[in-house]
Amino acid sequence: MKPAVPTSFRPAWLPAKEGVYLVGGCVRDLLLGRTPKDYDLVTLHEARPLAEEIARAVGGRPVLLGKALFPLYRVRGREVTVDVLAAEDGGIEEDLRRRDFTVNALALETAGSRLIDPLGGMRDLEEKRLRAVSATAFERDPIRLLRAFRLAAQLGLHLDAATERAIAARAARLKNAAGERVREELYALLACGHSHAAIEALSRDGLLAGVLGEPGTPAAGDRAVRLQGIARLESLFEDPESFLGRAEAAAVARIDERMRRLLKLACLVPGTGEALRAAQRLRLSRRDAATLAELSLRGREAERLLASFPARSLRERLSFLREASSVFPGVVLLALCRLAAEAPGDLGDRRTAALRLLADHRERILPASALPPLLRGDELRRELRIQPSRLIARLLEEIALERLLDPGLSRKDALELARALAREAPSGPEGPSGPEGV
């Protein structure tokens, strides 16, 4: 689709004033027929009065974010966010020449809807090309090295050859970018349905170590497996029913965007040490770091289960499903896709094993989770006369597992099982101890 100047774009909050311009990504999105998530305005006058006028129109208030010399005001309304900045010396065209890519070096005059395009960004959009304003754009802000691949994936653009060479030559600079900014760009990239091609390109250009905090670049074979794993995950997310059964595909469809991003990230950092380094480098939230670590640990267990099927017992499968409940069913898909990337020819039996795990979860784990427990921890301590210890948790886990194997297990049966297991437990901090020991 050829971009068109959006002359009809006139929201009520946007003042039609001389020397006021919509700039950057919002103009690019408008040209592509997309609805921008937020808007950037540059004014040749003072920023604060303009920000206050917009705030009154959208029901928000201006918040100062920038430095005193070049103040940036952010206005958050109920349905829109607008950043207002005064142009630096040189006017609007000079402002655009300091931006990252030509498709973002565009301005739309609010007074007359005139498009200002000093660097050919409109033509680059028409030809689906992402081109840096200049090689020095990456030196001014190293996060732009990663942003190039994110924009290419989001907008369906290809990197200009000279731009990609400039990125590869400066790849080491990405290590200087703040972890929070790297995380936001990476998350936005991983949220794309077809991110694997962009991730493969940034890996080829040497940026992966700077993104993940790795001390070196993975060997070519290992890197190929990681990237192929992401490609297979994305294919499965796009059309799960072509590979899984209808019920299993429905479970895949319920995996939320957060988990999908983290599953792709887990493909890139398959080891627990790598996952920890990535979490530190990207300054992940506690929740995301814990999920990534769990995916790394349980993913390897799932791979062993799938690779040895049907040698593993039902008890082992159910024990795994309980332990991996916080990352299920994604962890099974992660293991399946990684194994398929390593050995595509062996996929048949592993697919059968994955389907069995998904069915076990649907047929056994989910129904059992809706039932009240047969015994509580305080009941066990009272009935068995044992002190609070980790033994209680182990006994409760064994009872829950036995109930999965035998849905007719009674409270009396559960108590007898707990007594037998408690007798076999070693004495000490985790076993029966003191005058109340069994």
C-alpha cells in the first residue's frame, strides 16, 4: 500500500497553529493507515503553553520530563498521550535530521497538513525500506541498533544494506545501552508474530551478546537451534490446530502475550545460567525473571520426558505436570520446539508425547485442581503428631500425586499413606523429630 498524506487527520485536541508539527513515528503510522499509540509534537515556540492547551483539551495535565534547556512535557489524557517539545536551534528540518531512521524523520504541519520530508522517508515507506538518517545516528543512541530490527519486524520493512553494515560495525556499542531500554525494545520485537527473521538478522550482525548479556557469541550450531526454536514456536502459535488436536490447540490459544514473549526469550537462553544473565542484563521484573528461570529449569525436564517417551511412567508425567504448573502448557511447547529444532526427523514420537502430556493435564490435573484437599497441613501435624517441617509439604505433595493416580482415594487412605511415608522419612530437620515424632 502506497502511503498517503493524512490531510483529514484532525483530532479535537490538536491545535492548528503555525510552527507546530506532528513528528516521528506517529506521522509514519498515519501515513501507513495505522492508529498511533501516542503522539509527538515539536513547536518552534515555547513548549509549556502548548502542552497546557492540549492538557485542557484531553482532560490531563502536563508533566515535565526533559532537561531544563530542552523541556519535554508529557500530557496523558483518558485516551491519548502527547509529548510536546520545543525545537532546538535550526528549526523543524534540523530536528528531523537528528532522528534515527528516515521513516521517523517526517513532520506534519498542523496548520496546513503539509508533509515535511527532508530525507526521503516517504519513498522509503513506499519501498518498505528502513534506512538510518546517518551512521552517526547509532553513535548518538546505541538503543537504535536494536530498534532497527524491532521496527523492521513491526512494520514489515527490510533493512537498507548500508544501514545494516553500519549496525554490524557498531554492534558492541549496544552493551552500553541501559537494560530497561533494551528490554522494552526486545519485548516489543518478541511481541511480533513473525519476529524470528529479525532476531536472526540481529544475531547475524552481532547484537545478541549485547541484548542478553552473554560473554560471547554462541557457536553457529547452537545459535541456529535457538533461532529455529523461535521460528517453530511462532508457527505453532499462528496455527496450533494444524499440528495439535483441537483441545490442545485451544489450550495454546489461551497462552497470553506475556508468556509468549517469555517462551521466545527462553529459546534464546536455554540454560539456567544464561537465563539468569539475561534477567540481570534486561532488568526483568521479579515476576518475569522467576518465570524465565522456571521455563529454563522445567523446559529441560520436559525435553527429557518427551525424548524418553513412553519409557517414563504415568507417575513421573503427573509429578512433572504438578511441578511445572506455573508455566504450563507453554513449557511443553518450548521443549517440543527446541527438540524439533535439534532433530527435525525425530518429531513424530515427541509430538505424540507432547499430546499425551497436554491430555494428562486436561484430563487429570485440571479436574483435580477444582477439588478440595483431602488433608491440610495442620491436620497432618495433628494426626501424625509431628513438628512443622518440610516433611509436611512433601507428604501433601505425595497425597496429591496419589490422588491423581487414584481419583477414588479417600481421606482415610491419604492419612494411611502419610503415616507410612512419615515412618520412612529420616529424622532431623525434615523428618519426624522431638517428642511428637511418629
